[in-house]
Amino acid sequence: MLSQFIGHASGKVRNTVERGAVKKFAEAIGDPHPLFIDEEAGKKSRYGQNIAPPTFPRVFDYGTIPGLKLPPKGLIHGEQSYHYERPLLIGEEIECYAQVKDYYEKQGSQGKMSFLVINRFGNDLDGKLIFKVEQVIIITEAVRREMTV
Amino acid sequence: MNRTLAQIETGESLPEITLEPVTRLDLIKYAGASGDYNPIHTIDEEAKKAGLPGIIAHGMWTMGNLAKLFTPYYEDGFIEDYSVRFKGMVFLGDTITLKAVLLEKSENKLYFQVLAVNQHEQEVVKGKVVFSLYH
């Protein structure tokens, strides 16, 4: 049903790794480590700067993939993975976008389950990859039926 | 002072962390910090409408917490790969314990299995971390 979106991507969106957002995020995951939130600790670290926790890219704007509409409710988050070339530095500007990597269906005991695999990317301003996120979303048959218009 | 990660041997674990029981405020804070306002994580009636017995934690809240096992070691290296599967739901009042065990090491990489379990020893998040060491 969503297979026609495989390979489709959003336009690139410029994001900043914001100090306040990182602090709020680090506190929300119970990890307010000085390396994330204390400017002095960041300067003294090997990074010369504060860094963001690895799951922080949840907060960035990745744009929208034209035509891909997912229901706001009823989706199950199945898997999540992050790949980093290096940690994200506070204050740096990055370009983010999303792309549909795969879509497939499987017959399960609860009916047909659909799996949507979305990649999200963060590049530096020279276009060099910093991180790549992969998310597997499970769409149950009941939700999928509502999506079919 | 923590010993450096490079000294850890295969089969050894990082110090475990047991979180305080999950509260609604934890999830409201995560919703605000992450921008994930799906109401099944914060509003009882919405969770019930979705067929759940009560609100559940964002999977990403648990995944975010789990990564803190590695935070003391960022002078030694960084998390190059972190992948998990969400295996079970986390409810209000659940007590989550975070674990990491070293499966394998090479010259500059450490391969960990990471795990979050609830108070019944059920796995809620399970995955892997590849920690890349600086030289």
C-alpha cells in the first residue's frame, strides 16, 4: 500500500543543535551529564565543546516526504537504530532529511502487519554524513484499513 | 574515577542503573523535550481508547535512558552504532533496570548487548551498542 513511496525523500531542512534543547532533552532522559550541559566541562573535554546525547536527533525537523500521510495514532514503534560518524556538537548547524527505505507486509496472528522503514539523515553543511537514523514502524491491519481511502 | 572502557573484558558488564519508578511527569517531560506528543504516553483516556490498560512510556524514553550507561566514557570514544528493538511496554510505576554486557572487542571497537528490563525481569528494550574507541 505504501510501496510506491520507497526511495522518496523530503527536502533538506537546516537545523541547529541548540544548547537549551539539549539540556532539556538530557534532563528528560535522566542524563544531565556535564559533557552535555555544562559549558566549562564541554570546553575541557576532548570535543572542546558540549555534545548531544545519541538519541537527541528525535528533536530535529526532517521535512515532509511529499504525499506520505501516516495516521497520528495507532502506529507501533518496532525498532530504532542510530549510526554516528562522530558525536553531534552543540551549536553546530546541520542539514536533515528523511527517506522511505522500505515497506513490506507480513501475515501475523492478528492479521496482516505492515512495516515501514524510514531513514533520517543529519549532514554537516559540506554534505558529509554525521548521523543516520533508522526507524521501523509497524502498522496493524485495523489502522491500515482506516488509511485506505 | 571510572576505569576506562578499554580495560573491560569480554563477558563483563558496565555498572547497572536502576531507574526510579516511571511517573507521568517523566513522560510529560520527555514529550516536551522530544516533541512526541502522542497522547497514549500522557493521557489515560487516550491510552484506553487505544486498547491499552494505561499510559505507556515512549519507547524512545527508554532507549534514551539506556544510552546513559555509556555517558561516563565519552572521553574514551563514542557510540558509533546503537540499535534496539522495543520488546515490551513500560507502564507507570514500572522500575526499569539498564544493563550492558561486552560481547566482543576488537582493537578499536567494543560490541555490547544492551538491555532494559522491568521489575518482573521482562525485557522491554533490547539491542546493541558499538562503542568506537579513540586512539
